[in-house]
Amino acid sequence: MEIGVDRSLCEANAVCLGFAPDIFDLDDDEELVVRPGPVPGDQAERVSGAVRGCPKNALFIVS
Ligand code: SF4
């Protein structure tokens, strides 16, 4: 699983960090940072929760 973010929709409200803090972060400019590369298997459920939980529908599964 790889995760993508539509930056035109993301408002950096950090909801996804609450689901998967090892995958999502905010940088010093309060821009969302997504850990690059495939999502580790033990994080897949958390990331799926973040995709469903994003209030802006900004997250999507790439593959
Ligand atoms: S929950 Fe959605 S809108 Fe909020 S920071 Fe994450 S991707 Fe952006």
C-alpha cells in the first residue's frame, strides 16, 4: 500500500496524525508530510483509518 495526498484539499488539521503518527507528520511550515514508500504492513490498518477519517477526503491509496 502507498498513500497519496491531494494538497489542494488538505488543510493540515492533523487528524491523520492521530490515526498513524508514524506515517504522517506536520513540518515546521505546518505542511503535511507523508512518509515515502510503501506503508509497512503493521501500519496498514491505521493508514486505512486515516483515509476514512480525513475530514477533507484528501488522502487516497495509490496502490
Ligand atoms: S486529516 Fe486530511 S486534511 Fe487533515 S492533515 Fe491529514 S490529509 Fe490533511
